[in-house]
Amino acid sequence: MGVGELYSAYGAKLLRAALRVTGSAADAEEAVAEAFLALVRNPGLLEEGRDPWPYLHRAVVNRALNQLRRRRRAPEPLPASLAAAPGRDRELAERLRAGVARLTPRQAEVFTLFHFEGVPHDEIARLLDIRPSTVRVHLHDATQALRRDFESREARHA
Amino acid sequence: MPEHDLDRAIDVVRATEVDPELVRRVGDRIQREALGRRRRWFWLALPAAALLLFALWPREEETAAPQALQEAPAPEPSPVLAELRTKRVANVDFPAGQVTLRGALQYVTAVTGRKVELSAKAEEDKGAAEVVLQVDNVTVESLLQKITEPLALTFRVEGDKIVVYDLREMPFDVLAQLRALAADRIVVRTGQFDEIHRVFARYRIPHTRTAKVEGKHRAHAGIVFFDCTRKPPKNHDHGPLRDFVARGGWVVASDWAVSYIQGIDRDMLKVLDVKRLRGDLVTEVTAADRTSPLLRGVLKPDTRLWFEEACAVVRVKGGRVLLQSKARGPVLVERTFGKGRLYFTLAHFHQKRKGADVGAMDRLILNLLEERFVRN
């Protein structure tokens, strides 16, 4: 399957995943384009005869998380679906993303797969090649960290 | 409630949907950049492909080679001919009866792109070669005589010409047997100052090169050549090599590798102080013992060998001198030790200086191998 065909099959889903992580259309575009161009440079990244989805999904989500961690610039215009959301929802979403950016890479990966993409525990374990119990531990730790982050902000704003 | 806020934030993020316009734009970008990359590769690869095509395209002289040899099958392309392009001196062997001398020399001309002429020295050798040769400065086109004996032609690059410097009979029937030997039968202990592997490469004789002769080498070797090298350390154990020779192995050492010979048998010769010369010396060598089979085809009138400036000058004690030189004394010394033999040559195996008879030393080495593996 060529890069064009792969993009036709998975491009929209991958862009949505990247957009949910970064909250920025430009960052999402960058993450997806980078992942596909890496395949152009090195087609061997995809093993012959294997389902390309796990690789593509991880490649895009990890690139999106990297974009999120590197982000130091002023907030960009929000996508249409978020721009229409009430001001408080937008603030909550940005706070969540800022919290995810502070998680460990593996916690962030597990958290976004489970909560943003709705991937079940077993599937995450398969994607990341770890045990389901480890997925649950990462998810628990990530949620606790984010909860503490939200609580501290609430306390500061109270 | 903070808990509620986190859940709400997750719900908001999960509600994010992608704009179809973004999907199209990113798709276009990937296609565009992937195509641009292929185009870049194309333009980068184009000059390389052109160079490769140019390198592989048959040259006029290369295509002319078979025509020059149409009187006989073309000789198998030899690695020596490749060496001839870059080295000052090289040998080429042509089996008897398969090619005329003219064809052989035209082949060299075609390969090297240079005119081949015969030197006065080559003209002197005509008797040995049984080939009617013209005098110096006559181009080879006038030579039509069929080669009746196996020959080795030694070439030298002089200016823009390649001169046939030496014609020498070589034991090609023996060569075939030597080439069939297993590589571990001939061992070369490499040294800093000599390169016998070049001689073996010229005649395509299999051999094993090693910086240290170990048990695995002695177990299979019939002969061990020691390139001229630095002295071994004082605590070097010569016992295993001594046993190797006592059981029937041969050891041949050039110049300063004499230390290894002395380590095996102190009664063969004594090393005197190094006699410093004013530069290297290419000088005539003569037979001290004409009965030795090792000297077959080696010597001709005024056969010259090269000696390094700081070569090891020796005095013979219990050895038999086969070759000598007025200027440097004993040149080739032989000694029987147990069931084996020791040989010491003051001249290097690889005769790389101008004026030295490369073919003479080559023939001597081939004779050594013939004696060791064919006649013994």
C-alpha cells in the first residue's frame, strides 16, 4: 500500500487524533505530515503484510505529544468545533492539554489513547506492547496527576 | 468540583472533530513533498548514473583488444594487467602457443593505452625466449614470431611508453600445480619492510598472510616466508618454529627477518653490523653453486637485484651459499635443519627498485615452491 492510499484510509482519523492532543490545526498537520513523510523516506518502517494502523497511530500521537510539549507560543485560533464552545470549556481543554504535556511520555500516550481516542485497555496494551495491568497503572497515575493539577489550579483561583 | 472539571475537559477534547478541508490540505502537502523528494533524488542521481554509464561504456582500446589477439584466444584478463595501469613494474604471463608476442604486446597496449616497445635488455634475452626480437626502439608491430616457450614479460613505464624490460621463461606447468595448493600450505609472516604477497599475487598463488605464525599455521604449512621485519623481542620463543623445521617444514626469510633464522639455528650464519650504504644498491648477483636446482632460469648475464640501504650483512657459518654479490657478499644461503630447510635471502622478495631483475627473484621464489611442493 502506497503512502497516498494509506493517507486516504487513515488520514482523517490520524488528523483527528493529533488535533485532540494538540488542539492546534497547524501542529496536527505537522505531526501527520511528518509521520507520512518519514514513511516516504523509509518505507521499511512498515513491516510487509502487517496492519499499518498501530504504527501510524503511535507515530502521529507521539509526534503530537512532542508538539504539545514544545509549545511555548501564544494560543492559536481554535478549530471550528472548539471555537464555538463556551469560554470555560475552551479553558478546561487547554488546561487539560497543558497537564498532559507535563505527564511522562508513556502516561501521556496511555491517557490520550484511552480518554481522547476511546481505545480500550487491551488494545492500548497491544499497541504499546505492554501488559494490560501496566496500562491501568499508567492510566491511574496519569489521572491522579491531572486531578492534582486541576485541584491546585482551582485552589489558586478560589 | 475539580473531578467534574477534568471529566468535562476530557469530554470537550473528545468532541473535537477534524475539518475536511484540513484533511485535503495535509493530503496535498504529503503528495507534493513526497513527489518533490523523488524529484530531488532523480536530479541527484542523474549525474551519478551518467558517471557510472561513462565508466562502464566500452572504450575503443578495450574493444580493440580481442581484435589484436584474433590470431589466438585472448588471454584471461589478469589482475596483473590492472596493476600495470598504476604500478611502475609488473609481470604478465602468457602460456606458450596461445598467442603471438605481437598479440600479447598489443593487448598490453590496448589495455594501457600506451605504446609498448622492447628494450635492449629484452633483445638480449631473445636466446632464452627463443623468440626473434628486433632491436631497441622498433615497435612491436613488426614482430610476428609465435611464442614457442612460456614467457613472463616484465614491463616498465618510462615516460609515456611501456617498455618490455625482461623476457623470462617461467615454469607455467609448475605454476598450475602451485595454484592448486590450499592457501594454508604457504604462509607469509608479514613484515614492515617486504611484500612477498605481491609476488604471489602476480602469479595468483594462494597463500595465508599472518602477523604471527601460530600453531594453526604450522599444522598445515609446508613453507613459511618471513618478510623483512624488525627483530623479535628478546623473550620470543623460537621453539615451535624450530620444531616445525625439524619435522620437515621450510622457512625462508628476507633481510632483517634473519633473526628468525638465527632463532631456529644459530650455526647457519652470523649477522655482522649493518653496513650503511649511500642509498639503495642495485647490483649484479652471480651463482655460487650452479648445481642448485633453485637457480634454474634465475640467472642471466648481468642479473641485478636490489638491496636496501641498511640491509643485514651476514657471515656464513654452517650454511651453503647459492647466490652471491661482490658488493654485498652472500645473497642466498641454504641450510638443512632436521628434515626441513632454512633459507636466507639478503635481497627482498619484492624487488621494487628500478633496474632490479624482478623476474629473477620471482623465478627464485617459484623454484623454492617447486622444490618444496612438487619435487619433495
